Amino acid sequence: MRHATKNLPPTSNPMKKSKIKLHILFGMLAIMLSACQNRTICHTYRTIHANGWNRQDSLLFPIPVIHDTATPLHLTVEIRNTSKYPYTNLFLTINGDTMECILANGKGEWTGKGISTLYQNQFPYEKSLQIAHPDTLMLNIRHIMSDSLLQGIQDIGIRLER
């Protein structure tokens, strides 16, 4: 029985191999270190009562004490609505500032990601939150729609990041 022999390439430079391994090692180390830097300070939701969201009801979100007062904070408002929500948008006040959240396009199609009749949207808050001193911050969110009892909003959430 005959065995075929292949022409093997000449062995590469061992110094070159160790440099490649070193680059791969440093690359993996950099990825692991960047993954350890969690930018999220707070990510939480408040569930709206099954009967609806009363215009007078505020959702309060306490933010933990933040010692780094120099870094601006970025807020994202997250909304979970059902297909029974009667409007294409939702107006909110966040600590007195007004924010409009578009939940459906001009054709009435929900813009959020969802399964069945539940949709979720994320809306970046236009302003950076600057903390003047290390203290607990309280975010106060409420709707300012014309309905006194708003139907179809299931949860309101916030994500606060550095």
C-alpha cells in the first residue's frame, strides 16, 4: 500500500508565531476589561395598574447615590404598550420636562419590538443629567395625555448610564 506524501510548507518563523499569539492575548484581555466596565447605573421598570394609568399618578424612580458628579448621565425611557393603546404617541413629564414618545408610525403600525400584542420602545432623553452633589436622585415620571385614565401602557422603565 502506498502513502502519498504532501509537500509541507516550510516552517514559519517561531518569533512571528509568538508575536501573533501575544497580539491575540492582548486583544482578548482588552475585550474582557472593557466588558467589566458596566456603564449602567440603574435599569428598572414600574408596572402600570391593570385599570390604567391615572394622569395624577407619578411613577417614582429612586437613583442610587452617585459619587462621580463630573460625568454626565444618559437616561433612556423604556415603554411597554399593548395593542389596545389608543394613540400613536405618549407625552410624559420627567421631573417637569416634557418628552414625546412616538409609539406608532403614520400608518398606525407599532414601532417597538414585540410579541403578539405587547411592544417595547426605547427613547433617549434629550438632556444629559448632571448631578451637582453625590446624593440620591429621584426621577418623577407621569403622563400628560388628555385621558385622565390612560389605557394600554403596561410598564414604564428607565435606564441610566454613564
